[in-house]
Amino acid sequence: MLVAREKVPDDCGSDEGVSLWNTLESQTGGIFSKIDSSNEAGISPERDVEWTEQIDGFQSSPPSHSYLQEKIKSRTGPAVVVLRMKNSRSKTEMTRSLQDAVLQCCDDKECRKLLSSSVVLSSGSSLLWVGIYTAQEPNDPQKTALAIYNLSLIRDRVPSYFSRTPTCKAQKGEDALRPRAVVLKHSSMSSVAAEKKGSWIELYTGTASGQLMKIVLDKQGFEFWLCDRAVQL
């Protein structure tokens, strides 16, 4: 299954949407078809919601769910939203299973702008995701925060920022997902990559000044090592 973001005409009431496309000729409608039986399956932002950048997609391991991570702008300001769907041969069944969560950071200071992110691919039951957030305060010596989330904790909630095709009459709601831990605060982190090695997670963060930092994370106890210093959260 291919998940693709596409432009739609201005008179359709929404400027963008996400569609599910076939990747095999043997699927219903043939390769690159959006049709599932007699319906198209897709996800669109509500009228007061705008996607500000390209979306990022990934799957759990084993591949039971597909995830979409999006940066949006609404009447309440910018936000980072993760959508989750149960994988299925039916595109309409996937969109019917759509759930979402707004990723929030952090407890002492609200950071809404996401600079970089990475998913931690592993065969465990938890799907971990890391992101660098900023409060966009230029004089703050710790204006960027590196946070880690467990996306497996997204609850069964119909998204409030999006509509889906086929439509669903279930009541919408907003679920906020807070980080499992804030790993590091720094003046100028700008990028992050994550790698799973055995029972450890290695995070590599880059800074605006050209530094590369390596953080080693114990997945079980969430004990972190930055350079040669251990920090227990």
C-alpha cells in the first residue's frame, strides 16, 4: 500500500489530502488505483486546519499498524499530530480504523514547533519515536528539547483535525500524548537520528553549530548517557 499526499482543487473546500494507493497489479482496481471496491479511501484536514510541511510515514514492527506524522496549523496554533491505522488489504478498513494523538512537549515550557524526528524501529511491542522541539524563544539558552514518545499508547479516538473517506459518524475527540521522557535540553539542536542496538537505543543529534552528540539510552530503565556522563530520569 502506498500513502500519498496530493493537492485537490480549491473549490473542494480543502487544499490537501492523503490517499491510499495500490502498489500491486493484483489488487482491486490495479496498480496505483485509489479505488477499494466501489469507494476511494482517503484522509483530509478539516476546513480550519492546514498542513504546513510534508508528512512522514512509517510502520510498526511487526507491521500491524501504519503511522503518519504531520505538522499542522489550526486556530489554536501549530501542532504535531500522529495518525495511526490498522494495516489491512482493504483501504477503507484502514481509514475506518484511523486514530490520532497530538504530541505535546514539555512540562515546564510549551514547545510546539518540531524541528526533526526519527522513529526507533524494533520488534518489540512499543513503537518509540523521538523529536526535537523548540519554543522559538531566541534568548533562551535551552530553547530546544529532545523528547521520546511511546506511540503504542495512542488511544482509540476519532481524529478531530481530520475527516476520512468513507465517513464515520463516531464522535470526534482530541487525545494528547506527552513524552515518556525529555532526554536533553540544549541551545541549538537541529536534527536527530535513532538506532536500536540490542536492549539499547542510540540517538545522534546535530546542532546548529556543527556538533554531533551521541546519547545512549537503556530502553528498560530509561537511563541515559551523554558523552561520559550518566543522567537518571
